[in-house]
Amino acid sequence: MYCNKIPDKPVDNEKIWKKLDDLARANSLWITAYGTGCGAIELRPLHTSRFDMERFGIAMRPTPRQSDVLIISGYLSVKTLKRVIRVYEQIQDPKYILALGSCTIDGGMYFDSYNTINILDRYIPVDVYVNGCMPRPEAVIDGFILLMKKIKEGKAVGWKRYKENLEYYRKNQREIIRNWDLPDYNW
Amino acid sequence: MTRLLVSVILTSLGALVYGLLLGGVSRVITASIHGRIGPRLTQNFIDLWKLFRKESSIHHGTMFWMAPMFRLTGGIGVLLLVPIIAGNSVLTNMSFSGDLLLVLYFMFFGCLGMALGAGDSGHPYAVVAVSRGLLQMSAYELSFSAAVLVLALGLGTFSIENIVSAQQGGILNWNVFRFPFATAAALITFLPMNMTYPFNIVLAPQEIPIGPPTEYSSRFLSFMFSGRAIFGVAKLILFVNLFFGGAGSWSSLLIKTFLLYMYPLFVSPVFPRFRTEQSVRFLWFVPTSLVAVDLLRVIL
Amino acid sequence: MVTALAVFLPLLGAFLTAWLTHRNERLSLLITRLFLLAGLAAILVIAARLGAVTDGGLENTMILRTGVMTPPLSIDLKVTGWSALAAVVVYVGALLGVGRFSGRIPGTQPLLLTLVTTSLGLMFATDFFNSFVFIEIGSIITIGLTAAGRCRRRWEVALKTAMISGLVTILYLLAVVIVYRTTGELRLTAISTMTGFPAILVSGLLLTVIMTEIKAFPLSGWGLDFYQGVDKNFAAVYSSTWSLAVLLWSARMLTVLPLPDPGVLARIGAGGLVLGQLAGLRQRDPGRMMGYSTSAYASILLILAGTVHGADYLSLTLLFFTFASLSKTTVFLMADPEEEDDPWKKVSGYVLLLPLLCITGIPPFPVFWAKIRMLTVLADISPLLMGAVILGLFFESVYIYRLWSSRTGPWQKKRKYFDAAFMGAALLAAGTVWTAAGAEQGLSLSGELFRAGFVRDLFLAIFAGGTLLSLPGAFRGGPGEKSPAVWMLVSGVALTLLPLSGNGLTFYVLWEISAFAAVIGVSKGARPSEGTFWFAVFAGAAGYLLLASLVLSDGAVSSPGIPMLLVAAAALLKMGQGGAHLWNVRAYSTAPSTMAAFLSGTSSKAAVFLLVFSASAAAILPLGTSLAWIGALTALGMAAMASLESDYKKVLAYASVSQLGYVIMGIGLTSVLGWTAAIYHTFNHFLFKSILFLGAAGVIARTGTSDYDSLGGLVKRMPLTFTFTLISVIAFAGVPPLSGFGSKWLLYNALVEQGMLPLALVAMFASVVAFLYAFRLLYAVFLGQLAPRHYEVKEAPLAVLAPQGVFTAVLMALSFRPTLLLDRLVPAVASIAGLGGEIPVIEGTALSTSLGYWDAWSVGMMVMGVFGFAFVFYWISGRRPIHVGQLDIGFAGELPPSPEEVHYAGDFFRPFRRALAFLPEIHASKVFGGIVKTADLAGDVFRSLFTGDARTYLLHSLIILTVMILWMKGGTP
């Protein structure tokens, strides 16, 4: 019922289109509309005329298949992590992760909770952290601009890291998720 | 033959560029209505290129794979079957191979292909959207084809070129003035055809994750984007030909299509979304009864 | 000497067996049989000597005087060729029944043998007193044999019979007294000279006696009770002996009754036929059904006596009653008398069907020839009378089909029913022989029917090709089905001969054979009873309408007016148009899938053929617009129904009816364009509906279900079936470049040319609604999620796949080159006289009218070109996508619970249902349910006459007697 293939390791081939590709990717960031934690509330103002994220070419997509960016908005519980893994793996390459709030960096105020993730990067590859509790929309936009810059420079390669070190990430994920029932890779 | 081929390729590419550009304009205008700055005019080109150059993609089966090609073929096909500029022998493209009836039925080609692809994806929301889309299509086709039949009977022809030439000689000869009610009905059906509010029940992002293309990604999606852009332009040209006197020159073509394209923009932002059965019933009764007025005029 | 032997041998046997029985049952039975055989031989000799067999000398006579005195003091027997043949049947019936009946209830042989002698005596009797003796003995033996077997229920029946016999005797004796008093003699023929009040009195008395004895409505109550309660094996003997004898004696009597107006007999008969059979409609008890059928034949006798005279009368009565009696005997032989509720429970319907079809008079059974002859005579006298008779006969066939259709189970105890089955086959053989003879007689139904030409050849190709290609899959039935191959072949051959038939009669015979072979084919399905019954009823109704039309127009159905109306109605019923889709849906969904493919793809075209050919354009013109509207509304309504239905085969059934709506629309336009569209669409429909149903056959054969909710995702397992289905779906949805668009294009051109815009609008709406079910069909069965229980499903069997491939190849050829067909079709249609309107112009591959143009070839090339380009471009422009699993879908980060739960197929168009909610729900089943209920209510009125109390029956007889005498008294001053 599930595809049991393991993704190939990404090959780094410089192509003539690379510059143009990166430029296009940077200027057309589509977000998976998935509020993983409390920070999701800060994303809504981005749509509004006050912050207007569309001017950067950023748009919300309701399905991971069509998006480029997954925003981990605030603390991530173990239960949500499982869903995040699935959503993240369903996003097509290249894909980026924007981690919002201090909780994603070190657990923040929930650092000693029994079911929140303390260091997000152990489980999925984060490209840009935006700290704060919660970061204001301006900070989120700042994070996006950083992400765009990294993409243009070709440094936003979290997705490559994830594929190359899939065993490492899987080990960490399985350690923390007790009722692991995901397929080998969530195509 | 070579001339035809060149014309076909240029028309398709031109329609693609024009369609994407129109999309950009509409996004900018919508943003302005919201009081935002909005994206670049070229945003759609950037999106298309990004999607086209995505590094991986998935598929669910043969029909899933072929659906974007169906969509593209449907869009280009309709475009080629409609004479673009009246009297221009090159830009009539393939319109010698069929009349208005063919165009009407060929418009289903892309929809059917898309629906099959959505079905093959195995995603329930995609299919829910197809169910909605087909229902709505069956509803607006009723009044649209009624309007078209009124034209055909009133002008005594199914040939688009003849319909265009019948409208020449003064603005009052345009079908919009000859058959005002049929045109009004057709303009109402133009909204669901372009899936704008209040009829955007198919790609209803907050209800069902964007409908039929839910599972589509990367290059597949870029094909569908292109198909949709071209199809949109083809529909614009068709409407201009049918109701607004056709286009005698490039400038009139651009102005007319642009104005026609702007029309849904000023209707849709102020409406909420219909439920499916509301939309269907509205389309069954309101535009159809409008056409009925002209229908009676033509028959009597 | 031989005559005496023929009559009295059984009596001799009776004395012998009376001594033997209870001593040696076996020997007694053997002797009974021997005596009966000897008697049969004797009567055959007589029949041969009279020339009845060879020269049709029904009126040749032979007198047998048994005593030295003259009648009534001795018995004088007059044997005619007519009665000799009937006597053969008496012997055959007795021979068939004796083993089953007397073998089971010992001691009945003497009575049975005596009953044979008595029956023969009554048939040959020439005077009143002899007749009285025979009637008396016959009645007493009947009562005795009915009561045999020590069963309380039988005794009740016997008592009723005794009471009725008593009344009959009294009335009869009264009549005899009056006859003797007035004329001074007792010859049966003497009464024809009587005049005045005595004549009236005698006529009234004798008519009451006859109607009671032959169980004509409304005096048939006791007969119903009799057949319901009597030992069914005795009923077998009774039907061919005593019952037949009484019928034929009455047939003789009715001709000599001094009635003021013999025509009144026909009216009594026709009225009784309609009302009596109406009462029988709701009948569930099989025995009682046979009683009703008997009463129908009694009514037929009255009708014949009132309308037909001379040699015709003799041959018709003989044909009707001997074969009906034999059939009834055969039916009763198959019964198991121990089963009180349903004696035919264990019998296979297929064996039962032969005699039952003979009773209802389906060609080629002999009763059919009698029926059609009677109807031709009636049509000349009064079409109204003919209509009433047809209605009554139709009612009869309805309950006969019900009797049959619920008994399609396996056939147990095969050996036991060998004789009965053999008899059924013999009936069929006799019928076939008679058919050959009957066709020679011509029956004046010989209008020249079918113009040779391309259109006829096209239909020939459809019938032959459809049969051949549906057949391979039919050899192995699907899950729970039996193979319908034989019946499909029979039906198909009859269909194929249809366009070749030279006259209306042949056409009708082939039509009926084809229809009823198909009915049997349908009954091979998994849950056959509902579908089979309704199919039989509708096929029967269509058949009767066609028959009425044929008879009214002397075989040339092309005559305008009422015959055309009847033909149109028959065709509409056959195609399920205008609400008659009830049978299509029930039959197609319960039939074996290949049979459904044959019915929908091939067999339904017979109705189109009938309309296109037997009806000339001029005849159809007055009906045109109504036909077109019926077609359009059917197309729309059925498309909506198909969208809301969730059973694969039912959807296809609705779709089939809906698509045929376009054909009817085209025919109704009576223009060249319209008919071209209709015939072109007929051919298209033949192709894609065959593909769809064969595809469904494959799917159902592999998965065992036709429910949308439990199918899905089969494209992964049955890619070829999917491809064929996809192509045919695109074709019937009318999406260019496939061929369905051609029919639509022609049709809209025709509609706009005629200025029928509202009609065009309905058609267009219908074709858009067709998308709904078209997509749903593809999705629910082939796309979406594959249920785990179907993981092991294999591709459809080759026997259905290969024909689909052939159909698809033709479809594709036609799609890209419609001119292959249109090149010949257009001139052929244009040459049909009476069709108005424009003739489409064909230039190369392009087709044009004054309205528009269409070039299928260049559209096809364009689509192929653009699609090919897109495909190649996709292929070379990047990496191959990865084929993921069926549950690898973006499901909000969750793992989808299971494929079945993710597959969204049930109530797919719920918003459509909601949007339609403002309409009142009109279901054909409710409409027909209403008709049935009304008929039941009306029937109840008459059924309430039959209280089951013998005293009521006596009262009926007396009332009828009084009414009749008073009425005739009023007639003659």
C-alpha cells in the first residue's frame, strides 16, 4: 500500500540552469499550511495588507505536494513530530524548513516537558531558525528573507542533508516516537 | 503545412505568456483591492519555472501521469480551434476542422482528463472536488450552451467565423447588443468557468485542499498551470468572438480580452463561496431564465 | 369396429383393472397403459381414415351406431376428423398422466379409464340424452377422482364440484325437456331450428351450463378452486380428457344455439377475458393461475363461437384447445402434488417454460397460429374487440410469466420429469412444423417490409457482429450465473434474420423468438426472478403491441395512424424509453453480464430497426415531435438517474436507455440529418455499450461484485479493460476526437435546422449530465483506491477482452474516419422517401451542412499531435517521477486508515441529489407500481366474486341465467 523505496542520495550536479533555478525557488516560496504549534497564530497576519507576504512571492498551499517550505511554528510535540515527518517527506525537492520560536531551538519554556522536542534539528533538517517566543510577523518575514538569501546562495540544502543522513534521522525519530508505524519513507 | 505548424507553436506560446501575464495582473489587482502591494507581475512565470524545475516528483499511475497532458492538450486544442483574429488567414490555426459545437465539446477534453487524473491519485478530496466540478460544469454548460444555441439559431450558423463576420459593421451589431440576455447569461457562466468566487467550489482551499490537483507536484503541476493559462486565453478569445464582435486586429484582441478578463476580478472579491447545490441551482435557474428571454425572441 | 374399439376399449380395460386393482397394482397399471395405447392406435387409424391428418379433412364424418334402436335409446357416435384429432390428444393426455396419478393413488385406474371413454363419448355424442349421460358420468368420475387420496382439502374441492355438477345437471335437463317438448327430437342440432321464447330459454340454460362447465368468467370461480385444490397429477389427466371433451362439446353446442345474435358470444367472451384475467393478475398460487388460464381459454371459445364460422372454426378450436390442454397437462405433470404451497417448487423453470410459452401463444408454438388467425378475424370485425382480446391475453401472460420466473432454480430429480420435458419438446416440435405450414398459408400478413440497401446491411452487421462478439464471454457465466450462451445464440440468430424477413409475420415471429430467448438468457443470472419477470412482461407487451399493429395493417406496419402508433409504442417499450426503463434496469442488472451486453448493445437495436424500416418516414411524421420529446426527456432523466445510481450494471442500464433517447430524438425529427444522426448513433451505441457491458462482465467475473462502494482502483489490475472502457466512455460522452461527438454534431445540426431549440437544449443538458455518470463509472470502478480484497484480481478473461478489443478497434477507426460509415450512410438515408431537410455534404474527411462543419480526421490529428508533443516534452524535460503507493497521499500528515475508507464512491453526487430536491420524486418503479396497484384494485373487484363458497358459485350461475334470459327476451319481442 505504501511505496517501500528509499530515496536516492542527491547528486550535486551543477547545471546551466542552476542560477536561474535558485532565483526562481527563492522568489516563489510556497508554504505548507500546517500549524504545528502555537506559533501558527503568528503566520496569519502575514497574509494581511499590513505584512503582505505575497509581495515576496510567498503563498500558502494546502497540500505538501505543491509546497516548498514547511514551517515548524513553535514547540513540537512528539505526537506532532510523526505528522511533521510525514508531511516533510511528502514535499518534493528542493524543500526547506523554517523553524519558528525558541522552542524549536532548545525546547524553550517546555524544555523539560515529557513530550516536546528540544532540539528540532536532530529529527528534521532545519534551514532557518527564527527565535523569540513568539516571534513577531516581522521576525518571520526576516526569517523568510534569510531563507531566500540562503537559497540564492545555494546554501539551503537541508533536504540534501536529510536524504544523505536518512539513517541518522530515522534513528533519532524512532528513538523518540514510541508507536512508530510510518513506512520506510513517506513518499 | 509549415506555416500552420509555426502559427500553432507561436499561438500556443503567445497564449501561454499572455495567460500567465493576465494571471499576474489579476493577482496585483486583487492585492490592490485588499490594500496590499501584491506580487510581481511576473510572479506566475517564476512559479511556473520553479515548479518545472523541481527536482523530484511522484505519480500515482498512468492516468495520473497523463492528466496534465490531457489538460494541456485540452487548452491548446480549444485555442487552436478558435479563429483568433478575424480575416487573418494564418491565425485561424485549426479552426477549419470544426465549428462551435466542436469547440463546446472539446472544452470537456481537458476537464475529463483532469478529472481522471484526480481520480487516479486516490486522494478523496481530489475526487470530492471532481464531483463538485462536474456538477457545476453540468449546470453552467446548460445556460452557456443555451446561449450558444440561441446565437447559432439567430445567426443561422455554427461556424465561429460566420458568427464573427455577422457582427461586423458597427458596435451595435455585436451579439452583446443583439442578444443581450444570452450574453448576460454567458457572462454569468464565465465566472464558474474560470472558477472564481462565488463559484470556486472546485479549488476551495479552505474546504478541500485545492481540489483535483491535490496530489500533483512539480512538473505535472507546471503543465497544468500552463494548460490552465492557455485554456483561459482560449475561452477569452471564444467569448470575444461570440459576443463582442470578434477581434479585427491585435490591439482590439488585447483590449477586448483584457477587459473581459478584468470582469470577474471586480465581481469575485466581494462574494463568499456558494455551496455546491446552491451554485448548481443558481446556474440552472438564473442564467437559463435569462437565455430563455432571447430564446423566445429567436423562436418567435 | 375400429371406432367402437377406439371409444370402448378403455371401458373394457376399466372392468379388467377393477378386478385387478388391489390385487396387483403393477399389472393393473400395465394393463391400463396397454388399453390406452390400443385405443390410441385405434383412434389414429380412424383419424387417418378420415383424412384428418393428411388432408386436413376435419369435416369428414363417420357414424357409429352402437345399438339396434335409434337414439336416445342407443348411443350414436359421430366421429369427425376434427373430433378424432382431439381424441388423439385425450389418449395422449391420459397416457401421460396415468402413471403419475394412478401409480401414486392405487385403485384409480378403472375410473380413469372410464373417464377416457366418457370423454370420447361426449366428444362424439350426437344427441342430448347421450350427452347428458356422458356429462353425468364424467362429472361423477371427476368428483370421485378428485376426492381420491383421503385428503380433507381434496374432499372440499370434490364437494364443490359435486354441487356445481348438480346445478349443471338440473339446468341441462330443463333445457333437454324444453327441447324435446318443442321439437320432438333430441338431436343436438335440432335446437337450431327453435324459435321464440323456448329458444331463448334453451339458449340461456345451455349457455349457462356451457359457461359453468368450461369455466368461463364470471362462472369460473369453482374452476379456480378446483385447480388450486385438486391433486395436480389428476389435473394433468383431467385437462386433456374431461376438460378438453367438455370444451369441444361446448364448441359444437355453441354453433347451434338459437341465439338472437351470435356476436354477443364474442362480446361476453372478450369482456370475460379482460375482466377475468385482470382478476388473475395478482395471483400467486400456481394452481389457481392455471385455473385462470383455463378461464381465459373458455373466454376464447366464446369469442371464436361468436366470430368465426365453418372450417376455420373447426381448425381454430382444435388448434387452440388441443394444444392448450396438452400444455396444461405437461405443466401439471411437472407438479409435485405433495407440495401443497407450490407444487412446482422443485421444477426447473426452463422445462416449465416450454408448455407455459405454448399456453401464452408465443411463436413458434401452435397456439400462436390460432391466436394470430383469431386476431386477424377480429380485426376485421371490430378493432376494439381485438384490442380487448389482446389486453386479456396480455394479462394472462403476466401471471404465467410470474409462475415461471420465480422458478429458475436448479432442476432436481431429473428422471422424474422426463416425460413432461419430452412432451414440452414435442409441443415445440409440433409448433415448428406448424410454423412451416402456417407460413405457407401466409395469413395475409405479407406486406413487403424491408428495402435492401446499406442501412439494412448495417443493421445486419450490428446483429450478426454483436451476437458473435458477445457470445465468447457467455460460455462461462460470472459468479453465481449460468451460461446464457445457447439462448444468446438463439436470440442472436433470430435477430440476424430479422432484417432479412420478407413479411410482417416472419418479422413478428423472429422478434418474439429473439425476445423470449433473451428472457431465458436473462434468467440465467445470479438473482434472476425480478428482472426476468419484468423483462418478460415488457417484452410480452411490446410483442402484443407489434402484433396488434401487424394484424390491423395486414402485415404492413408502415401504414400511418393507429398501427404506426402501436409500432412506435412497441419500439419505445423495447428501448425502455419514456419511463419503460424499469425492465432495462431490472433485467440488465440481474442478467448475466454478457447477456446484458448483448441485450443493450445488440438486441435493443431491433427496436431502432423496426422504427427506421417498418415505419416509413411519412407514417412517423405525425408522431415525430412527440417521439423526439420522449427521447430527449428520457435521455435527460435517465442520465440523471445513472449519475445517482451506485450499481455498475444499473448505471450502464440507465446509460443505455439514456443514449437510446438520442436515437429516438433523431428518428423523431424525420429529416435526413436526424435519421443519419440516429443511425450513426445507433452504430456508435452498439459499439460502446457492448464494450462497457463486456468490460463490466470482466470486472464482475473477477471481483464478484457490481457495487461501486466495493470496487475501485482496478486500473492497476485490469489495465486493458480500463483502456477499453475509457475509450468507450470518452466516445459516449461525446468528447472529440472520439466518435460519439459525430452523432452529437449531426443531431444538433438536425435540431437547429428544424428550429427545435428547446429540444436541442434538453439534449445538450442530457449530454453534459452524461459526464457525471461517465466519470463516476470510470472512477468508482477503476480509479481511486484498490481495496485489499481485490489485490489478487487478475485481468478479465480473454473471452470478453478480445471482443472488447475488436469493438474498440472499430470504434477508433470510426472516430478518426467517420466518413468510412457516413460516405455510404448519408446517400442511403437521403434516398429514403419522405425525409425532408438538408443532406450533409462530405468532402474528403470533412462533413458540412449549411450550419457548420466538422473534420474528424484533422481534429484527431491535432489532438494526437498536441498530446504527443506534450508527452514527449514531459518525457525529455526532466527526471522520471517516482511511482508511489496507493496510500502515499497527502492526508494531513496522517496515515490514511485503509483504502476502503479513503475511496470516496458512495453517493458520489450528493449535492446533485440535494440540488434536485425541489423536484417531486418520480420513480418508474412507483409509476408502474401504481399501475399494478390500480390493476390489482380493479382486479380485486372481480376477484371478490370468487369467495371460495360453492353456494356463491351456484348463485352466480343462476344470476347469469336470469340476466341472460331477461336480456334475450328484451332482444326478441
